[in-house]
Amino acid sequence: MTEKGAAEPLIRVSALSEGTVIDHLVAGTALKVLDILGIEFEGAVTIGMNLESRKMGQKDIIKIEHREVSPNEVAKIAVVSPRASFSIIRDFKVVEKFSPTPPKLIEGLIWCKNPSCISREDRVKSKFVVVRMDPLQIRCHYCERSQRKEEIELL
Ligand SMILES: [Zn+2]
């Protein structure tokens, strides 16, 4: 799933001195991804939405200065964009490039649609088993209700 940056002339990763580029996000998910990362950024954040992509038709991309992503954040982003690619930039160079490993279990990120599910109570963290990653299908650990990608609502 890695890709050569040279094939994508729209992306100027070299403009970033250090930080993270998250590319190949499903079009329309960039704001959700920022939500996952939290809004406390020190550096500049660049968001491109509905950009043309040969591979995906349309895609979103996010560039975040002075910020790297944790494995936990990567797993969460994989939920909204399973084919996202991450480039870690240090000193104007891509030092690491990877795609997320799809999580087997998603905790505390998605809202269970079943109104009588125990996970809707305040002190219970929602927990979903990933049945299939792409397109995403998950099943609630508590009430076993399944949800497909279109139904999923992030907490
Ligand atoms: Zn449930």
C-alpha cells in the first residue's frame, strides 16, 4: 500500500519541515480525522478536500506541522479511511511512510445504534468487533448489533 510521492504532483510534502501528511483519505473524511486528532495543534494545518486522485477518484489530504500521530490515532483513522497513508516528516524528509493496520477491535470511538445497548450508558465504553474492514462492517461487543460503514457515527 505504499506509493511513490513523485506520482502525485499535487502533494508537496517538502513544504513541511516536520510533521505528518495523511494522504488517501476517503473524500469527505478530513474533518472527522481532525476530530480524532483533536484540535490542539501548534503548527499549521493544511486540509485538501475532494482532490483528484487517479487511484481513488477523489480523496482528502491533511498536512499537520509539528505533530506526529500515535498508533492509537492511526487505528482510529483507519476506521474512517482504511486506505489512508501516513508520512512522517522530519527535517523536510519523509522518514517513515506507512498505512494503518486495520484494528480488530474498536473501543470508545463509535456510537452503538441500539438505544437499549448497555454501551449507551455513561460509564460504559463502546466496543466493536471489526467483521470486515473495507467496506467497514462492525458488530457491537455488547448487543451484537451490526453496523455498516454508512451507518457508523463517531462519538
Ligand atoms: Zn450495542
